[in-house]
Amino acid sequence: MMKLRYIRRKSRSAVWSFRLAVFSAVLFLFSALGHRFQAIETPDFLVLAVLAGALALLALLLAAKGFADLWRNGDKGGTRSLWGALIALAILTPFAVTAYLALVTPPLYDISTDLSSPPQFSLAVLRKSGMNPIDDNTAPRAAMQTAAYPEATGRRYEGSPDRILEAVMAVIGAEGWTVTGRFGMPGEQVETIVEAVARSSILGFTSDIAIRLTDEGQTTYVDMRSVSRYRTRDLGANARYIADFMMRLDQQVSGAAPEG
């Protein structure tokens, strides 16, 4: 008597789910690394990231189809569908986090501790096409910023501007920011402005920073401004730059030796 053998079909959906998931992971990883190390410009990275996310979403849908083929028809491909779904979910996780932050943070990209007279940028004329404009009219966003980021405030310190400037430069170095300019001389001008560039630790999104020191005689007032170069929502990044910097500056100034 001839023994019947049942040949299971391979699920094409499962196969393509795994292939697309791997491709999207490689695309996202290399794009992110290229952007982090400044080999890829931000607009190009955003396009590549969206493409990787779209491929990951398609891979997830195909994985669901592969599971359905396995359940209904007994088709091969359960393992490929599983790995395709897991890889796709890993790629889609940053997009989900971004979407959540976009919902809970205001549509701001320019944060200043002084909303009536924010620190000025000399770099404004050097901004490339496509970058966010530097707008000194803070009235439209003042209420929104105050409600969302009440901790974004300046600091007043006992001490001369040159001493506080040393502390500011030390904190900039500790934060890993790149100094791009310094304008004004403590003791000669009332205001001294230090400009720097900050990059996010993982994906390397860039913000321009201006730190202003105002000589008040016996005290020095420090305020600052942080502006994202790209993306109309900073997802709270600029407020974090300011809050973290001011906290470190408090520690630096309080731990500095008193003036002789």
C-alpha cells in the first residue's frame, strides 16, 4: 500500500516578512549611524528613516499574513513570521516613542530662558535652506513654553562674569558640546555670549545653543537659548538641554573656589 506524504507549502508572506524586516533594520541602522557621525544630513536621514519604518510596517503585516497561513492552511513559515514580526517591532519602537512624545510635548523647537529678550545668535545668517528659522518674536510661543517647561529659567550667581564664564566653559565641555563662537569680553562688555552646538546622544539631532552672561556688578546673570536645526517639534530636547546645563552649572559654580 502506497504511503501518502503531505507536502506543506511555504508561505510567501512569511518569507517576505523576514526579508523586508531585515532590510529595514539594516537601512535604519546604517542611516542612524551615518546621521550620528554626520555623514548623512538630517533631511536625508528623515527620508531614509520613514522608508525604513514603512518597510518594517509592511513586514509586520506580512508576518501577520504568514501566521494566518500557518493557522488556516498549515503553511511553513512560522519561524520566519516570528522573526519578521520581532525585527519589525524593534524598528517601529522608536517611531512609537516619537509619536507619543509628539502627543505630550508642545510644537516648539526654540526654547529660551528669557522670553522677552532672548539671547541673540550670530549664526542666524549661516542657517541653510530647510533649517528652522531663528525667530526672536517669542510672544506666540511664550505661554506654551511657560506652561510646558517652567524649569527653563536663568540663574543669578554671586561672582564676576569671568569666573562664571570659566564655569560655563567647563560645563560645555562636560556636556560634550562644540563651541562655535564667543562674543564680548567679561569686564569690558556688559554681555558675553557663548555659542555652541549640541547633538542628541543616540541619533545626533542638532541644536544651536546660545549662553548669555550679563554683568550685574556684584552678580552675574546667566540665561540661554536652544534651537533645533530641523524638525518643528523638538520633543522636549531643548528644554532638557537647558535644564541639564543649568543644573550642572549650579554644581560647578557652588563647587568652584571662592574669589580671592
